[in-house]
Amino acid sequence: MSPSPFDHLASAHRRIADAHKQALNAHKARARGEGPTGSSPEIREKLIDAVDRLLAERQVSAITSRDIAREAGLSDGVLYNYFATKNDLVVAALVRRFDAQLTEFERGLPESGEGEVEENLVAYARAWRGLATTTMPTVVGLMSEPDLMHLFLEEIHDEGRGMQRAFDRIAGYLTAEQGLGRLGDFDVEAAVTTFVGSMAALALQGTMTGRAEVESGERVRAIIRTLLRGMGA
């Protein structure tokens, strides 16, 4: 019986599935404290720093283990003393960058009961739009690397990480303002979804069109005023 014209696709699918399984197993082993035995924090950070610099220059799919070793000034095999796979190292660099972006989002956000609600929400909106803008290139760059995307999303959705941390911060502010009587009775979860969705749309629009900051800023305030009417300020 002659082979099906789709046999090569099935074979490729099996190879991808096997590679994905191996990556997940290595990731789980690392989580259990098994695998690589490198003990120098300085070398580990050197490797992560090297990946971070390379990610600023090229797509993740174009980065090889040898590229990383050369950028870090280390021998080729050192990577595997500290990370089970190259993907684990790349994810470590991506997570470190994401954590820094999330910390920047949280910096200086107003507290409930302080100032005017509109100005506070504008501040939250600008911070969220900034977070969406800075993280968007990372997510887009990972779309061609599904295994890496899976590992990255798994890492940033651990407790205390990921976009949920940002969502919770916004929800906490709205809930507190409700309790103080400065906002009316509304569905906080629905309001957060509307809030983050509209700012993400602005971030995407700005990334694709290079829209001027001043014009985007005007849109932020118009969106906040519209939301406030629905939240019974």
C-alpha cells in the first residue's frame, strides 16, 4: 500500500508532540529540583543576561545555544549545567523581563480614597496600556514557537504572577472605591474586563500605527469618562 500524501504531516506532528512532551518533562523535573546541577548564581545570571540581549536583536527562533554561549563568553556546554533545555533558559529570561514590566506597571499607582476617581483611573489606564504595549512584542514573537509559548505562559501564570496580578490590582482599586461610596453599584469583574480590553486595543493600535502619544492620551480619558458613567461615579 502506497503511503498517504499526508503521512509526512502526521510524522511532523508526532515529532512536534514528542519535542513538546520532552520540554514539559524537563520543565517539571526542574520544578522538582532535579536535572542541572550548576551552582554559580553569577554564571546563571550571565546566561540569562545573554539571552536578554539577543532577544533585543532577533527573533527567538533565530537564537541558538551556541549564540547564547558566545554572547555570555562561556563554553558551549555550560548552558546545560544550569538549564535542562535552551527553552528553559529563554523562558527564564522572558519571565525576568515580564516581572520587571509588571513591577513597572504597579509603580506609583494611586490608592483608593486619594485624589479624584477619574484621574486615578486615567493613571491606571495609562499604566495598563504601557504594560500591554511592552509585553505585546514578546507574545507576538512566541507565536511561531508553541512549545516555548506554553512554557512561558505556564510560568507567568504561577501564583502572584501573570496578567491576573495586574487584573487583581485594578479590581481591588474599584472595589475599594465602591466601599467608600465614590463609585456606584456595578459588576467589578465586567468593569475590569472592559477596562483592560479597551486599553489593550489602544496598545495594539498604537503598536501597529505608531499613533501619537497625545492622541492616544485623549482617547484614554474619553474611555475612562465613558466607563465612569456606567460605574455611577
